[in-house]
Amino acid sequence: MEALLLGAGLLLGAYVLVYYNLVKAPPCGGIASLRGRTAVVTGANSGIGKMTALELARRGARVVLACRSRERGEAAAFDLRQESGNNEVIFMALDLASLASVRAFATAFLSSEPRLDILIHNAGISSCGRTHKPFNLLLRVNHIGPFLLTHLLLPRLKTCAPSRVVVVSSAAHRRGRLDFTRLDRPVVGWRQELRAYADSKLANVLFARELATQLEGTGITCYAAHPGPVNSELFLRHVPGWLCPLLRPLAWLVLRAPRGGAQTPLYCALQEGIEPLSGRYFANCHVEEVPPAARDDRAAHRLWEASKRLAGLGPGEEAEPDEDPQPEDPGAPSSPSSPHPEELTVSEPHPSPQNSPDLSKVTRRIHVKAEPEP
């Protein structure tokens, strides 16, 4: 009996050490009041995104939940209004897999919302599921869609500067290796999905880095944020049904709750004094060094140019709003036109300010970041 109690005590002690050192997330501080400011959070109908939006709403921000599902997005907006006591939480439809939907969202937002102070790219997928697209769906949703959305919303971010862009990435970026000759090739099979997911997370880190370079001096700062190991829908979404009952208790024990996962994105969005760290990667509310592939400025700029083509942004001009771009690799299959996006729900319209120059016209400046080897 004594041995049994001793073993249980040791297991409990080990779990406490693991929990407080590896699982529990440090709380986010930062700006206490966001009254008069507007934030957009993609994928905010559940998980990390919903908890991020809740904290922003509690601090008084007007929060736009940019989600694919109207039913779930409107339900989440209702929940957040009730829980935060802030009625300035609204839903707008956004499907990052459709570039036409991204453009429609941006048009509706710019015509109805006079401010944008915080843009948080939280939405993402870890698998293609049963969907078969003639393009890299993981890269489209996790990187190209957010890239295009940032481009289209940049005029509003500039007029409201100082403003921030936060890209939710992952430690999986360390396994990423971008192959620019097949960047938009369709993903088939779970092995390719694992690789494509890591590549898309590397793209997130490089995007934040290059965006910071492109926008230096504009008052817009950009950060890549790793939420940590989180027990969210993304974790179990593509797990076989028979395995879920076995994994759920384990996930509850060793993974963070979505509220904990939201802390680092919130830190990047709200913490004062981190502006000089624009373009860097954060984990556990601290800046963290990244491997050489994630701080390669040439690769970041090459990805920027490839992303413009994949998003349909030509040199100094935008593609037609109802067309999806051709893949970068001429040997890859072409993408068909995107389906019509969902009808958008917006709040009371306001006159929008004059647009500032678009992202594709910003003059690139060489910006070398001195970072030690990890």
C-alpha cells in the first residue's frame, strides 16, 4: 500500500512539474483598455481564436469574428457578447480557401468599418480532410489567404497606426522546407499533409519577417506567435473516430486549454514596448530564436513574390476579384474559379477613410536582423 501511495505521489509530482513548466501558459498583460479600437480575428468561432476574441472584447475592443461558418460564427458572437458584456462583437463571413471570399470580406469590411487596429490571423487547418483541390489547400488557408487579406486591409491598418498584425504559427515550422518549384502542388496522403502543414507554418514565420521589413517606418508592426501545445478542435479534427475517446483524456492532461493557447497571440497584439521586435517569432510570451530556414531574408522575399502571384496580385495591380490565380509552377494544375463566397454580415456602415498605397507598391528596404544562431 505504501509503495502504491509513493508511486501515485511521484506521478502526481511529475505531472505538476510538467504542467507548470511545459503546459501552463504565462498570462498576457499589455494594454488594459481597447475602447475605440477595432480588431479582426480569423477563425474566432472556437478554440484559440474564440478565447483571443473574448479577451479583446473584455478590454473594450470592437471585435470582428471572421469565420467560414455563418451558423457557428454568429453563435460565437452571441456567446462573446454575453460573456464579455461588450455588444461590439460581430460576425463577418470569410473562407480563406476562396480568394474571392477574401476579397469580398475585405470590400465589406472597408466599406463598413472605419478602423482596424489589430489583425490576428488565427484560422488554419492541419489537414485537407476529404477535400481534394487542384492546389495546396494547406498553404492556401494557412498562408496565401492571410497574405491577401493583409494586403487588402493594409490601407486601414496604415490610417490607424500604430497597429499590429499577428500571424499564429507553430513550432512545426522547424520541420518546414519550402520547395518553390512545387509550392502550390496539390497535397495527397497524410505524409504529404504533415510536410505541407510544417511548410505552411514556416511560411507564416517568413511572412511576418518580410512584412515587418516591407512596413518598416509605417507604424505597423508584425509578429509570428506560437500558441503552444493546445487541446483544440484542430488537434482532434482529423483523428479517426475510434481513437478520439483514447486521446481526449490524454489531451486534457498534457495540452493547454484554448485560453492558455491564446496568451502568446494576445501578448503580440497587446504588449507595449515590443515594437523593436517586429518580424520576430514569439512563444510563451517571449521572443524565441528560429532555425536558419526561418530567418532567411532571401527566402522570405522569394516567398513574398511567389505569394503575390498565387494571390493574384500582379506587379502594381490586383487580379480580377472573381478569379483565382494560376499556380506559380507552370507544370502544376490550374486552380478553377472560386465559388461565390457567403453573404457577408456587417455592422452599421461608416464612411471609410482614404486608402493609402497598397502593399504591393511599398518600396522594399533591406533590413538585416542580427540574431544569433539557435
